[in-house]
Amino acid sequence: MGLNIKIRFRIVLYLLAILAVVLILRLYFLQIMSGGLYAELASENISREKTVSAPRGNIYDRNGKLLVKSVPVKAVAIEPLIVSENEDVMRILSECLNISYEKIKEKVEKSNLPYTDRLILKQDIDTATMIYLKENSDKLPGVEVIDLYLREYDFGFLASHLLGYTGEIDEERLQSEVYMDYEGGDQIGLTGLEEAYESLLTGKKGKIIYEVDPLGRPVNILEETDPISGNDLYLTIDIDLQRFVEEALYQSILEVRQKKITNTDEYYKVPGGAVVVLDTRNGQVLAMASYPTYNPELFVGGISQAEYAELEDPENHSPLLNRAVMSFPPGSAIKIVPAYAGLTEGIISEYSRFTCAGVWYGLGPDFPKYCWQRGGHGSLDIRGAIKNSCDIYFYQVGYGLLLKNNNTEELLQQYLRTFGFGSATGIDLPNEDEGLVPDKEWKKDYFKDQPGYTVWFPGDTVNMAIGQGDLLVTPLQLAQAYSILANRGLEYKPYLAKEIKDSEGNLFPDSSEDDYQDLNLDESFVKIIEDGMVQVVSPGGTAAGTFWDFPLSEIQIAGKTGTAEFFGKQDYAWFASYAPVGSPQYVVVAMLEEAGSGGSNVAPMIEKIYRYLFNID
Amino acid sequence: MIRRRKSLRDFASFDREKRKIRFDFILFFLVLAISSWGVLVIYSATRETLPGGVSDPGYYMKRQLIWLGAGIIIFIVIQFINYRKIQRYWWLILALGIFSLVAVLLFGYEVHGSKSWIDLRFTTIQPSEFSKIFMVIVLSAIMSKWRSEKVSNVTFRKVVIASFAALTFVVLVLLEPDYGTALIYFIVFIGLLFISGANFLYILSILGLTAGGFFLALNAGFIKQYQLDRILVFLKPDVSSMEGAGYNLYQSKLAIGSGGLLGKGLFLGRQTNLSYVPEHHTDFIFSVIGEEVGFIGAILVILILGIIIWRCFYIASNSSDTFAMLLASGIGFIILSQVVINIGMTIGIMPIIGIPLPFLSSGGSSLISMFLGVALVENVFIWREVRKSHVIAYQEFK
């Protein structure tokens, strides 16, 4: 064998070695240097994850009566990214779900965004459809039949404003941080307690990680976590009381609507109203009613556009709104605050008397201020002023507060804030109004486009002292303020969720319970105001006519009427109260929109509620 | 001693009487080992997804085992025939090769667009696999007539004759069309020319002519652009080429890459076992190895195959005549080119052309023809003539 050949063999051997090294180097790059990355990609490639819905927690009343429960239904879910590319799938779905092809296409394309990984096409499908879909799953990539939990309301309309309703999560929420763990088609609390306690009520979803073959068909399950159902909520509400209160509210609205405004042919409109019943001892909301109301069942499985439009129609006075936490002018019901402020600041004393002649010229002869009782009340002390709700008396208290220190401290506003007005009570409900305690700063800002109105006039404070002007309060705030009086200065935060029961059955109290602070009120002044409020329901008081046959000697009620003027509308009627005086248990506050006098049109409803509360026939 | 050997060299003659039974155990056992490993890998690759709609999880493994058995039998039987007899009847083998390749064009059926299979009722065969070996025998026979003692005796005429023989094989395979196999044929031909001692000018001319022919074919439209794209997909490994061959490559890289250093364990290569990698029991079998036994296992496979190839060339370089040398080298080139192109294809450094990985890919024709090939190499080793000098040296050593 010649030398030439030997060299050529050697060259081949070198080539062999080089090629082996090249292959090994490439493998080193793939497996050692990029191994981790490829391992990750491979497991993404091969495994799929799907979630299993967890039942939402139930809601019970304080006595354990089931108000809202979860019922499982079958729903058709699709992956928009897969389905949008497959017209056959949409066609089959259209046929078997009885939804038009165009509608499916529109829905899929509209939500064809990277973060919408799941879309519910139809909820609550029947068994035949479910079996059909499951049997034809080979032909329907990206389509899945899933379990979904929908709400069922055992008490229909009752407490609907408190409970709220659930609905499918929208894309905006899906994008937000708060709803990171949610996916398309999930039911979330949209209003009321359902919204406020979303994180507690919603369960923890189960997870199934499974392997799929290259066609996306499941091969085997790698990991399975069971869903954990949401926590149950036990409310402070007594559903029987709630029923009674809601019916009383409805009845009294119907009754007031039969009445004409004095000396006119105009009937009271009474588009709506609200009642709040609190336990003074702890701030628990025992009942909270708002009229008009709605049926939360409408929202189960998605509300139709027509139904929603009807709820939103101004003709129907916004039944979705919870008026108990909305702002209204309080009228005379606010007078307890200027009374306390006047006593504390030394504007008046227990025995200070003013004479009411029906009109007051304290702001100057060009600015007469009238009492609601044009004939005048004569000489009154603070108790009498509360009893008769004398405006002249409180104009002067307000004026005195204004004059003190040149109104640099805005004393009336300070006291109003002390009693909780102008800020949310912090009740466990979403969308609570803060109300409005107007002051110089607010006025400057609010009227910044109307120079000349930005100045704080003495009349502003004077008006505020009788609950007029720009002052706005919520029925709940008023209830809390009366509760503060009843408690001699202890302020409880009102709340609705009493206890929470987790999926293992452990009960734990909601953190908001018994959260109170002492406002350090002067008890003797509070007592003076209470005396006046006792007289309100006693003979001669503004609500005397209503309580004449109520056993006040056994259960003494302290109350205050309110009739707020509202520009362009009929008067707003209020009655705020607590009982029994001495050892208070309940605060009951009611408001009727455009219903005239609180004494004659709201107090009767309150009286009925007290009869129910204290078991009096 | 050395001087004596040198002096005896000129009197070299063959000592038939004192020839002992020789056997290259390294070659045989490595081939046996790697083929057995292949059976295991095939079982892992096919037991779950069962390509071809079979119901027995062990179907492909058992088939491979049967072929392995047949391969071993052929290996042993071949050793009883002196390769010189095969050399004498090279024209018969040429006829057989041409006949089988023509037959497949006439009676074959198509798989993946190539008419390369013949259905023999009891089994199917792929003549182009066997013809590789046939071509090596034929070319070795033709070329060995070029030179007896002297090296640079490869004349232009002989190169032309050999080229025509090779061209016949290549064209027949191209007609199927099976470009991958044709490429192997071509590489083996060039390799044989190289080893035979042919002038580099000839080799370069043939390469040049081939390149010209290729571009001509491309221009004339015999080779479509998409076919070229498909073959060259490895050059643009972005995810946008995730269809067709690009998908295969991506999945294969995922499988191998995810294997890491030690692999996921035998039978635990989910990527391949769930057949994300297409053809994972045949052309892409290496991705199963890469995924299941990782870098270490893959190196081991490359080492074993490398030693087998080295053994072929070693035996070739120590053979006693030109035919034997070319025959063993030719087999070495077949295995070398297929191993490098196949493994390279699964890891994205070689074009995606459908050729099996020797000894490992599932398939009877491939395995048996490979056994036939290494049997011939072993035959060259066994039947080589020992020069007297060696015998004398051996006796003196004793």
C-alpha cells in the first residue's frame, strides 16, 4: 500500500474525528448550554393546564338562613385563538348551541386578544348538548364543556341591594392586576357584598395539568388539584326583619303616593326611599332597605340587554342603586349636630332661650330667614327647639358658631365631620357615598368657574344648621350619627358581614366587628339633646301624631324628623331615631324621596318597624 | 527484526496453511450493542403512540428484533463466503442492484412522495438501502482493477467507467425521487474515489460537474424551490419556519435540548414518546436518544458509531488487496455519511433529508443492509491474507 493511500486514510480518520467533535459540540450547545431553556419550552409544548371552577361561597343571614347559594351548571367554553381560525368549529357550535354563526364569530373576534384565553359561549346547556359536544370533541378543537357555578337566590328580591349580583368578568377587569388569577368566563361579584367580599367568596380553582399529543388531545393527567370552595358569609342581617322593613318601606311609599301636597292638587311622587336599622351596641346592620329594588335572578347567566336597559331607564328611578348609601339633603334631621356643637362651644346653654316669630333677620334686614312654622314657635329652649324642630333657633345656633372666632375654624363643619358626615362610614359595601359637608375650600373649588359664588356666606352656615344648602348625607351616615348619640359618644363602624366560614367549616369573625372609637362627647349635652328627641315623639312634638298609641312608657323612643327642601323637587322626608332610651338597642333611620314631611309621612313606617322589633301588637 | 521484515517484504506471499481463524470482535460486538440499544429506543418511541395504527405496543420493537436476528444470521452466513468470490461476481451484483432499483420504479409504492418501497406481501423492502452496499461492491470491483501494485494508476478512462456505474445508481434513486439516499450514494462514490488514490483533479471535476448539473436541474425546474427550502430549513432556525420540516426540526431540537446532561430517563422522553417529533422511530430516532439519555448517552452513541466507522477504515487499511480496501472503506463511508447527516439533521446543523440512522432507526431494509455491510467488512478482516512476515514474526515471538 502506497504512502499516498496511507495519508488519505489518515485524512479520513481526521475527518471522522472532526465530525464527531462538531456533533458533540452542537449537542453540548443544545443540551448543556440551552438545556434549561429547551426543557422549559418542551414542557410548555407538551403540557396543558386547565382549571376547575370552585363553588362560590354561600351567603346566610344572622340566623343561618341561606340567602344565596351556588348551583353547578355546564357551560361551553372556547379558546378564541384556536376557534377563530376554524370556521367549521364555529359552524358546528352555531348549530348545536342555537346561536347564529355571525354572533359567535363576532364574539370570538371581538375578544380575540392575547389575554382572553377562555370565553364562555353559553351557560347552562342541557345534557343532550353536553353529550353531543363531548362525543364530537375531536372535531371541535378549542371547545370545552366546563363546570360553572351560578347564583341562586332563595329570597328573590329581598336584600338584593346588599347581596349584589355576580356576572361574567369583563375584559377590562381581566387585564387588571387585582383579577390576575381570573380567566375569561369566570363569575365575579359585581355589586354589593358579592363585590365587597369577592376574594373571600370566590373559591380557589382546581387545576389539572395534563399532557397532550401533537393534535392537542389529552393523553394523561400529570397533576390534579381539587378546587376549594369559597368561604361562606354570615351576615348581620336578619332576613325576616329585612323582609318586614322592605315591605314596610314599599307600603309606606304606596301610601304617601296617595297623599296630596297641602293646599295643592299635586300628589307626592316618592320615587324611592331607604331604611337603615342598626344595632347600636355594635354597629351591625340588621336591615337595610332601598326602594325601588330589582330581582338579582335577572343577572344569573347574564342579563339581556333589554332587561338591563329597563333597569337603567330613568323612568324606573334606578332600582340598581342602594339609596341607603347614597347622599341626600338631610333637612332638620341634622339638627342634633348643631345642637351639640352649640352647647359645647357655648353658643347656647341648656337654658338659653330664643324667641321664634316665624322669621329671623340676623343676617340683615334684606335677608329674612323663615321658620317652617311661619306663625312662629314663641320662646324656646334647646329641648323645645328640637321638639318643634324650630328653624329660627338653629339659625341662631349656626350663626353663633359662624361668628365664633370669625369662622376661622368652621366649627359647624368640624362637628358634622366628628359625627361622621362627609366621609364614608366604611361599611363593607362598595360604592358608598361620602356625602358632602360644604366648607370654604369646597366652595372655592366647586364654583371656580362662577366667580362671586366662591365666597363663603354667613347664610351658608346658617342654612347648614337646619340641614339645607349643599349639605348631603346618606341614610347610613345619619343612622351612625344617631347611634353615636345613643351610645354617648361611642362610634361603631357599621358592617354587614358577621362571620366567615371557610371550606373546612371553621368560623371566624369578620375583622370589621366591634371596631369602635370613643368620640369623648359630653354626656350631659347628649342627654339634653336626647330629651328634646324624646319630646319629638311625645305629645306636641313633630312626630307626636304617629306615636300616640305606641307604648312609649315601656319603650322610649328618641327621634327627629326632617323635611329637606330640594331645588326643583318635592321635599325629602326623613325620620331618624333610636330606642329604647336608657339602654339603646336599635337605630332606625328612614328617608323617602319627594315625600313631604318626615313627621307625617316617614314616622309611621318607623313606628311599624319598632313594633316589629319590640314585638308589640 | 524490523530489518528482516523489511527485507522479506519483497518476497511477500500468502500463507494459506497457517492462516488462523480471525474475527474482529470489536466491530461485531459494537454493532450488536448499538443495534440492541436501537431496539430499546424504538420500543420507547413507539409503545405509546403506535404509529401506523397498530395496537400492540411492542409491535415495532418485535419487528426490529426479528430483523436484528435476520441481520445476525446474514452476518454469520456471509463469513463463509470469501469476499474474492463476491468480487468475481460483481457484475451479477450490479445487475441485481439495477434490477431492484428499476423494479421499485415500476412496482414500488410511494411513502412521503418517494416511490422507494416494494411490497413483498410478507414484508416491504427498500431496494435503495441494499443497493448502497451493491454499489460499493460494484465500484470497489471496478476500481480495484485500476491498480494492482502501484498507487497512482487511476486513469481517466477508469474514472469515467466508475462514474458511469455510480451515476446509474444515483440516477435510479433520484427517479424515485429519494434525494437523501442519492446524496449518500454520491458521497460514498466520492469517498471511494478519494481512497482509491484517484487524482484530486478528477474528484474536483466530478464535484464541479455535479454542482453544474444541480444548478441546471434547479433552473430547469426538476428541483422545485420549495423542495430546496425544505432541505435547507436548518439554515434559518427561526420559529416562523414552524411548518413542515421546520416543525420537525423545532420539535427535535426541543426533545434533544430538553434532555440535558443525563436525559429524562429511558421511556420518559415525553416529547418524543408522544410523537411531537415526527418520524421519531425512524429518521428522528436520535431525538429519542437525546431526550431520554441526554448528552452523556448521545456522546456514547456517537462514540460507538465512531468506533464502528473507525473499525471499517482500520480493516480497510489493513486489508490485503485493493478490492477489500475499497469495499471496507465504502461501507465505512456509508455509515459515516449517514450518521453525520442523520444526527446533524436532528440537531439542526444538516439539511432535513430522510435517511435512517444506521443500526438504530426502525426499519428492516436499513438494519439488514447495514448488517450486510459490516458483515462484508468483517469478511475482509477474516479472509485477509497474512503476509509470511507476520506469521514468521508471530512464531518468533512465540
